[in-house]
Amino acid sequence: MATLDIKAEKTAKPSSVRLVTSIPGPKSAALTSRRQSAVPRGVVAQSPIFVARAQGATIEDVDGNRFLDFYAGIGCINMGHCPPAVVKAIQDQAERFVHTCFMVAPYESYVRLAELLNEQVPGDFPKKTIFVNSGAEAIENAIKIARAYTRRSAIIAFEHGFHGRTLLTMTLTSRTHPYKAGFGPFAPEVYRIPYAYCYRCAYHLQYPGCRLECAKQLKEVLLRQIDSQSVAAVLFEPVLGEGGFVVPPTDWFSEIAAICRESGILIIADEIQTGFGRTGSTFACQQLGLVPDLLACAKSIAAGLPLAAVTGRAEIMDAPGPGGVGGTFGGNPVACEAGLAAWDTFVGQDLNNRAAQLGRIVAEYTKNWPQRYSLIGEIRGIGAMRALELVRDRTSREPAVEETRQVVSECHQRGLLIISAGTCGNVIRLLVPLVATDDQIEEGLAILEQALAKVNAGR
């Protein structure tokens, strides 16, 4: 596919981007000054704007600038901003009641959404679901449930993984800065092995000749560090999220699962960023041939409202006693109604298929970029979960951290909202709302290419 010229494209087709001020505009700049006085620096802002409204795949700031959204609320807006059915469901429920606490005075929407997830999560066996507020809470509760069922305490996680910012999920996360530095001591009984990150193989091998050496390290941990009978679960992301959108070989999962089954270790899938169509199936596990014992999901489950879930084998989910899991706001009625309407939107617009189409568009558009821009080390992904890893040198694969920041900033200046990822922060991740049109996708990719070309040429 030929490189698009943004100016020419804007004259040929209506543009989703509209820039009427410099970026940031005066109103966003003024709000940034107020933010710096009122909000601690630890709550980082990855773009220089303040939002006024959003619709579909576009965001408008307080200065009237309109941007293409290629980050989708960090994966929370798979169905696009403000899907009409979701907005109506929120309004209707807010008029009935906003909160009661399901553990005191329950309501049907919680049960209906649990039934829906029990049907959709992989596994041909009875399942049950609990709702909480965030992905980190879902992971914490999945581990509580696994420990209650197995009567074991240890958890094995993976390098480059991200699971949250609470004490336990921060311990499970494999990135020091900014997530862990200065926040110790961490939770005990967490062990870690390499992920199947083939571009940066921990053993300097190549797949398939490596014979899945990284998977075999699970046996090494069980032999040398922790007795298998003390391990409650292995926790992993089917595709790394914050770690850089890394897609492992499918047989890696088979190897890990076989070792777990031999030792009675539960498998917990963190589908918080991969779930609800992002990879081209409702859950990534479905494409990878994996049936987890417990699955945690969040982000796009309620089209942007705070909601998360743990779904798993019924006998495992029933292990904690009455009152052992739950929370005051978990499964809030407004969020549950939003989740039900989001699912109807997801199915009605066939967003699994759309994600696969989107992935093909991105792959075709970017296939020649590595030949044009030496900054690109690898382009990878699955479905609509795509990434570019940027390096200073393709031989050493030194992460191009500053260059990545420059590309992101250049995109912002041109009307494309995009964010980075990766343990070193050198990965450009593409999280386009699945409702984006082909024209919007190509317009955004053209902006990204302009930014890459400028930074690549300036090295």
C-alpha cells in the first residue's frame, strides 16, 4: 500500500482530524497548570490535552481540536466512545437506582451479566463469575480464589508481565520503573520465569529451534526454587499488554499448561487488555487453544465504566466461604447494565470479525515500514492488538526509548492520540477502537508514518 500524504488525503476525503490551535491549546495549557497544582505528579498524563467530548474513534479537546484515538482508553473503548445503546442503558439505570451493594440488596443485571460471561469464557464445564471494580482487583481475587481452592500459597508469573498497581499485583508486575521503584517491600511467595518474547529471547535462541526453552524453565523453578505442591497457580497474559504486545508461539501455552496439569497447578489467564475482541476473538485464549481454570477480564467489559470480573470453574469459584470475596462497589448496577449493552453492541456490530479486518489493514499498510525506517525493529501483533518495537540498532536491539517518546509526541502534534508500551518504553502500541472506519485507520497510520519518518531521519 502506498504511503498516504496527509494533506492530499484531507482534500480527497473528509478528515477525522481537526486542529484549530497549537497542541496543547490555551485552554488545555491552563488546565495543565491547574492539574500540576492539584494532582500529584505520580498520576502521569501521556498527552497534553484535556478532553471535552468523544464519539466513536475521535476525541475533541477543550480547545476544539479533534483527534483520532489510537489508544482507546488503554483498551477500555473497544466498542468506541459513547456507544448509543450503552449511553441509554446508563441513563435508564441511573434513573432507577445507582447503588445498593449487591452483597446486601442484589439486582438482576449482576446475575444476567455473570450468566453471559459464564457462557462466553472458554471451557466446557460449569462456571461462575464475580464482579469487582478494576483489573487489579480481578487479579487479586483470582489469586485469593486459587489459594482457597488449592490450599497452596505460591504464584508463578512471567517476565515483562503487567497485572496492576496494588501491593500484590505490583509484585506480580515485571517492570521496576515506574511501577515498583520505592514501593517495597513486596508480597511474598511470588516467583517469575521468562515469557516467550521471541524478539528478545532470554536465552538468545530462535524459535522453533529453541525447543521452547523458556517454557521448560517452569520445571526448573519447580525443581530448584519452590515445591510444586506449594504452587497455587501460574498467572499469565495470553498476549503481553504493557509488556509490549508480544504474541508467544501457540505451543508455548501447551507446554506451560501440561506442566501445570501434572502438578495440580491452576492456570489464571489475565485477559484484561486482550479481552472483548481486541485480538479477533472474544478472548485471546480461544485463538491460542487454551482453557484456563480462572479468567480475569476488565477494561472494555463495560465500554469504559469501572467493571471487572473473575470467571472460572464453578467448584474453584465456590472455594472461598460466604463473604470471602466481594466488595462494596463490585458489580455496580450502572456498570452491569453498561456491560450488558456493551455486549449487545459487540455482537450486533460483529466486532470480533472487525478486529480481524483491522489487523489485516494495519499489517498490509505497515508491511514495508521496516525497509523504510531503520528505527523499526519488529512489527507484531494479533487481530487489532498491534505494535511497533523501536530500536537504535537492529543488531544490538538497543531500545529506542527517547525516539519512541518523540514519535508519540509528534503524533499528538499531528492529531493522533497514541501511547507507548514495553518494559523499556520503546514500543508503539495500536489500540484502535474497533468501530473505527477504514478511512480513519489509514488516516491515523499515515500520521504515525509521518512521525516515524521525521524521527528516523533526525537520528
